[in-house]
Amino acid sequence: MNLILSSLTDEQGKVENFLSSRTELYNIKPIGIGTPYVESLSSYISRIAEDHNLAVSALLSKVIAPMLNIDYLKDQLSQGIIKDTSHFINENSPVTLEYSNALELLTSRDDLRSLTMLNWQGIFSKKLFSRYRKWCPICLNKIKSNSKIIYEPLIWYISDIKKCEVHEVVLHDKCSNCKRNLPFLHKKLMVGYCQYCGSWLGDNLVFNKKNLTEEDTFIYQNYKELLANSSKQSIYPTRVFISNFLNRLMKKLDIRSVAKLANILELNPGTVNSWVKGRRQPSSESLLKIARKIGLTIYEMIYDNNKKLVLEIKKDSYLQQQKSISISEIEDRLKKEVNSKEPKSLNRISKEYGFYIDTAKRNFPILCEKVTENFNSYKEQKVKKRRIEIEEKLKDCLSKETPISLNQFSKDNGITLKTAKTVSPNLCKKVVKRYEEYIHELKRQRVQIIKREIKEIVNTLHQKGIYPSSNKVQENLENKHLFRKEWVKQAWKEALESLGYN
């Protein structure tokens, strides 16, 4: 009897252990782990939501939010506020870590950090990624046509990556249908589709083909190495890595001056000094510039200390002693600049010709005043001319047949949003309002098209003697995921009622 009881107790313990080991979410394997084209964390979240037949909003607010430790993030997600922290999801920030840890607990996986840049946070500053999704339409179409699982690689989202390495086309960052940028996280996020209008992101047949330059290839090589090895290393660089590396580099080159190192790397001495002292981290652009200059990749900088450096050391031009200039030469230079059609500031003139401003002011006060007056007048005219140019461009933007956003206007014309708004706030407001009305009209037209499509499908099924159920209608829709939207369900119900169905 005791043996039987003991056996039953053991079996019960095994069952309890089994039940306690079950995960709240499916243990779905990320795509591309250990390869350069590893899946992004936002793509993984979208696929998990789809596999559980959940909207991303429900997954985030009901399942992931309770697992988070950052209070403001937990509160925002619980209330359905996603956009504020969306751009951090794939980066190397505390928000990224929260999402990654929560999902690892929920799925019992231990490799989800590799779907972000968390493992490389020791070498990269933040703002490594674009603010919105980017994709190659040709790649998406190939994945879809081969009946493979649709996903979006992490490498597409990196700011430094502008083109698709495989097809050599510029990566798209706007839906071809609704012309909107797509945040990484959204309540209706779906991999390969626009979260706003539901369009397939591979639909755009107009591609801006640009051959990869040598620099593009080098950038790809660096990020591919880092992403492919993200899950393979046991030790990763910390925040002191760059400081230690630059100090080792100075030792190898027998350099004692940070200014000399900066000259070799063709970077600002003050900025390099802040890296050497460990006060700041270089941007990804600066890090790539250092790597290229010394003939290594970033990965080799971290893990291959014995690799030979390839350096082209240029002459220390800014360390050379300044050439002396006489008082009479200073006077000649000032007179020449007074009559110049493109006046320069007194500060710039003194630097170019190698004399002190105080010396010039003490010996030639009237000439110095004229130089300053001419420069200020020239600067005012230049600002006025620039103001008129910006206003003309804004007016031209308003006269175009197809409205564009103020952000797009800024990119197309090389004018910052701040400058445009400062120069002509009223015209900027008109551009914004016109674009919003345009987007609203596009949405309205798309809704009408989809409603007509649903009505036609319902009528066709009815004529064939088939009850037009939601599943049947969904099967015949071009975009099957549209039925998640309430207004689509309402359009289906109205179509049924028009045929006499209750």
C-alpha cells in the first residue's frame, strides 16, 4: 500500500512540475537567429499575436504589460498607448530590455535579446534605428511567393542601412497606398502589411534602384557580422570598450596626443577626447568611420586584437606652427575683405590669415568695424533671401496636385522643420492641414471601395445559393485580415440585411 501511495505521489509531482513549466505564450522560434537577417523583435511580437489569434494591442496590454517593471511603460501599454515608446522596441534601451525580458519569461526562450541590439549596447549610442519601419518590397514578395513565413529583418530598420543588399533598391519607409510612415509597434501591426490601410507592402512596383557603393558594402559587412554573431558570444563589450580601444590604439601607434589621434582619424579633437576619457559614446557613423580608417570591422575591433591595423597617416596640418604675419599684412587683408562681394566675419578672417583679433582691433579699429558691418549686412541679406526662397517653396508645395506632408517637404528641400515653421508658420499650417485632408479623403475612398467589395462578395455568394457567412466573405476578400476591423464587420452585416438576412 505504501509503495502504491508513494508511486501516486511521485506521479502527481511530475504532473504538477509539467503544468508549472507550461508557458503563457507559444515557444515560437525566431526566424534567422545566428544569421545576418535575424528577425526584429517587433516582427516577432506581430507573429506571436497572429499565432494566438490576438490583436497586437491585446497582446501588449493584457499579456506583456503586467510583466513589465518600468511603471510608466506598464501604465501606457495597459491604457493602449503604444506609439510613445514604439521606436525603442528594437534598439538597445531600457525599454527594449523590458520587452525582451517579458517575452522571454512568457515564452521560456532565452535568445530574444538577439532580435534587438541589446547585446551591442556597450559600443553603440542610442538612436541607432530609424523611427519607422523600412522594407524591401521585392524581398517581401519573394518570401510570400515562396510560401515562407513573412517576417521583417532587424537589419532593414538600422538608420545606416539605406538599400537592400540583395536587390540594390532603396528601402521603402512609406506605404504606397496611404503614403504614411509605419511605427514599429501599433495596435493593428501585421508583418508585411500597412497597419493603417491594410495594404500589402510589396505592392509598390516602382523601385528606386541604386547600386551599392563601396561604403554601402562596408556598412552592410559591419552590421551583418554583428547580427550574425549576436547569439554566439558569451562576452559582449561594455561602455568602457571604446575608451579602452582608443587608448590601446594610441599605444600601438606610439601616439601620446589625442589631438594627433583625431587628426589621423579625421575627426574632431574635442569629440575624440570625450571618447578616450569615456565621457561619451561615438555615434554609429563615427564608429564606422574609425573602423574603416584602421582597416577593421567593428566586430574585429572587439574580438580580434591581433589583426593588423591598416592606417594611412596624414600630415598633422592643424598641429603645425602658425605662420607669423606682419601688421602691414593684416591691414592689407582687412582692406581686401572690406571690398569683398562675399564678406567674412572678423573671427573667420583672423583664423584664415593667422592673426589675433585684438591685434587687428588695436591697430585698425575703423577697418575692423567696416568688416563687421559689411558681414552683418551681408548676413541679413542672405537670411532674407533664404526666407523668401523657403516661402516660395512652401507656396509651390501648396500648388502641387498631390499634397505632401510637411516632413516630406523638409526632406525634399533640405529645410529643417524648425526653420520652415520659424520662417512661415502660417504656410506650414496650411501644408499640414491640406495633407491631413488628403489622407482623410484617401481613407474615405478606400473604405468605400472595401464596402463595395464586401457587398459584391455577399451578393455573389447569395446568388450561388451559399450563405455569405463572415468566413466565406473573408476567404474571398483580397486582404483577409480586414475582418478584424469593426467597420468591415458592420459593412458585412448591412450587406446581409439588404438581402433580407436577419
